Amino acid sequence: MNIVVLVKQVPDTWSERKLRAEDSTLDRDAADAVINELDDYAIEEGLRLQEALGGEVTIVSMGPDKAADAIRKALSMGADKAVHVSDDALRGSDGLVTSAVLAKVLERTAFDVVILGSESTDARMGTLAAMLSERLGVPQMSFASKVETDGSKISIHRQADYGYDTVEATLPAVVSVVEKINEPRYPSFKGIMAAKKKPVEKLTLADLGIDPGEAGLGASATEVVSFANRPPRAAGTIVTDEGDGGAKAAEYLASRKFI
Amino acid sequence: MAEILVLAEHDGQTVKKVTTELLTLARAHGEPSVVWTGEGAEAARARLAEFGAAKVYVADSADYEDFVVAPKAELLAHLIAEKSPAAVLLAATSEGREVAGRLAVKTGSGVLTDVTGVGDGLTGEQSIFGGAITVQSRVRTGTPVIAVRPNAVTPEAASGAAEIEPVSFTVTDDAKTARVTGKVVAERGERPELTEASIVVSGGRGLGSGEHFSLIEQLADSLGAAVGASRAATDAGWYPHQFQVGQTGKTVSPQLYMAIGISGAIQHRAGMQTSKTIMVVNKDPEAPIFELADFGVVGDLFKVVPQLVEEIAKRSEA
């Protein structure tokens, strides 16, 4: 099976995340950079499919040079090789551009399944799987909390507010995963060492035949008009329980007409 | 007047609350036309009229339920081409965002997701990075596709004609590649759905076990609230994943959010920080969640919560 896993490097949620004043783009240098949390689950699922059905796991990532760290981490979990799309002209790209670039990469890579996290922690749009499915013309198997495939048919549990739907399709397909799907493995020391030697193909927009004018902030279909640090919430009332904490809480709820 | 398409969220029988929120928003920017997929439009008419729908485009086909997302995107793209609306509003549910994404690609339009309000010039307000930054964004290419966070807008009634107009549109085979073969509904009983509820009571690590979540359920039921859980609680298997509030779970924006035994790590805050009122119970006075609290009790939740439940019961009998 040709398994492709998409990976994104994002600013660490636990760091202070900022937008650049000049152009409102995400300041990717301001915070520590980590692999997107849900991508670990996507990589794990790719590795499990490989263990069950054989084949190769290829990591694909679009990001600045330092995204190489996230790619190495994915390789150290056990993926075989990677493709890293990196180009200054891509800075500030929106979802439409990102999906168009990744679709181009996927079109030149034979794949049976593309697996990605359902959402990134920085942009949090949750739309990439749907956009890729639309661009590639393959089934959208998103929000998967369980995946089963025999190499030609695929079925998932698609997580929903009420529980889940069972969804079926034939491969090739795009699959996005939610946290519930598995427990990602930790890279072993051996895996970390081996990752250093695994091939990473670096591509620029020119390699993909994409005009720089169609990428980056200038090509974005949306724009930030303004942004501001959220004013801190007015300090609330904090009481210490002295045997009456529950009663005081009830008083507060009553004063706010919740009860 | 500019037409604004509103994709209705419904279950075939009931119009979901978020649809009334979208109608309220749409009315501020044009004339709302609801897009209703599948059955139930006639029965829903009155409710849609109550919130100002001028028209209801009905596409009554099982395809919209039987296949994942793509048919709805196709239908909306068709309506954009036919009606040239000023914008399309959808609910920022998992599915709604995906419909928005596909629609954006189909029509070459910009998409804004998870907006908490829409202002002049169809500028969308978004709260990002766990609430640290508020952003005003707009679409500058194509027909703005805007997905709105449920529960962020207060619905206001205003009467509309809600004139039903059947849409003759056939979903293409291209949109029918991911087939829904079944639906498994998890036990939720009578409690409201997490992203719709006006009150959410969430439990975290402080509860110590899955059994103790019955305390959260008790408090929730005394308030007619939905139950939520922190990542720590769902990871530990104390409560099912679909109730997780936070960065990798649900984002909620209720009138009242009660965080019980939750420390308030930023990944949790990312899921609830636009809640209107936040109440906290935690034995650790240094817990970051207190920074968000409008009212907080530093104390043992196993003492405070039962007392609170008792007080609520007393007041409802009074």
C-alpha cells in the first residue's frame, strides 16, 4: 500500500503565540515549533496500516525550512521517506493555497490513502481533508475514530456529535483522524538514529510548476483586517470554601438568573 | 436587497438552535434564504419564518444524508451560481466547516471558519490562540463562505415569509464517493447537545475516577445542562471522547460554563474561553482556570458540588 501522511509544524500551544504586526501572519519564529498534535495519530495510523498490509509510508509536509524537525520526528516514528515543500513565496498561504500545493504533490505521488489530522492547532479550520478530497476527486473519509481497509475498500467510524456514522468507500481516499483513533507510539532510540538517514525530497514551487503569484499572502482569498490582544477578563470573585462554598456558588448562580 | 444563503442544521424534524442564530446574523446583512436538504421543510417552515427566513430553498433528496459532505457543497455551489448571494452562512460544526471548505474550493471563494460574529462589510470576528487574540477577517475573493461558531450569537425573532422554493438539482456521482452505511447514537439520554447547550458542566482530573463523574452528571441534570470533560478525563477513560472540550475536542460557547476539578491548561481553555459566564471549583488556588473565572470556589469539589446541588434543589422547590 502507498500510504502518505501529511504533517504540519505548528507553534507550541504552550508557548506564547503571536501574529506579526506588519502583515498579521502567524509569527512562526516567536514560539517553539512542534509537530501538530493530531498528526502523531495520523502517523501512527499510517504505520499500523503498513504493518497490516505492507507498503511504504511517505511523510509530506509544506512548511518553512525548520519544518524539517517535524518531518524527522515523523520519520523517527517509523515512516520510510518524506517530501518537504518549502518556498519563501508560500509564507502566509491560506487553506485554499495550501490544499492546492499539497494536491499537486499528491498528484505526482502514487497513493492509496492520504492520512492527516482532522485539524491543526494553529489555524484550527478543520477543512484540509475536505479541500484535498475535493481537489483530488477521491472520497472524503474524515473525522475517523476507527479505520478498516483491505487495500481496496475502506470503512471508517466518522465521529459526530451524536456518536458516529459508519462510512464506506473505495481507495484511494483521504482520511483524517481524531484523537480517539489510536495511541501514538514513541520513537525508539533506534528509530531516531535511523531517521537521520531516511530520504527527504525537498521541493520548491518551481518544482511543482506553481507560479509564486498564486501562493502566499498576496494570493490569499481572505485577509486579516485587524487584530488585538484580547482584553483580560475582568477579575472574578473567588471565595474559599469554609463549609459554605456550594451555597455561595448557588447564590451567585441565582444572582445571574441561572437558577 | 442582498440575498444571504443559510445552510439549515436540522435532524429532519427539529430545526437546530444554531440555524436560528445564523438567521439572526444573516438578517443584519441581507435577506436570508434558508437552504434545506432532505425532508422536513414544510414542518420547519413556521420556525424558520419566526426567525426571519424570506425563502426556503428545498432540495429533498436522501443523497444529502447518504453521502458525506460533498452533496451539500455541490448544492450550495449550484445555488451560488444561480442566485449570486452576497454570502453563505453555515454552522461551524465539524460537518459545516467541511462543507464550507469544499464550497470554497469549488467556487474559488475565501472561507472564514469559527467566527463568533459578523460585522460591517461581512467582517468575521475570530478568537484565536486559546482566546489570547481576537481577529477581524474578511473574504476578498469570490462569495464569502462563513462558518459560525454555534452558541456565539444570541438568536432574535423577527418574522419572515419563509416561502418554500423547491430546487431541482441532482447530486453528481463525483459527490457520492463516501457512503454513510449506518449511524450509531451514543447514550446521551435527555441532556442537551454539548455545542448547543446554554449551560455546560465539565469535569476534569480532580474527579479522580469515572464513577465520580456521576457528580458532574447530577449537577448538570439539576441545571438542565450538557456534560463536558477535560482531556485528562477522556484520556483516562472516565468519560467518552465526544464530550471532550478543548483543542482536540469540542469548542463550546455557552451562557454558563462550570469547570469542576479542571486546572485550565491552555488546550482546555481553547475550547471554552468564549463562554459568557465561567464558574470554577478547584482545590488548587493557583490553577490557571481561576484567571478565567467570573466566580470561583477554592475548595474540595466533593464537598462543594453536593452542597451546590442541594441548594439548587431547595431553590427550585421554593
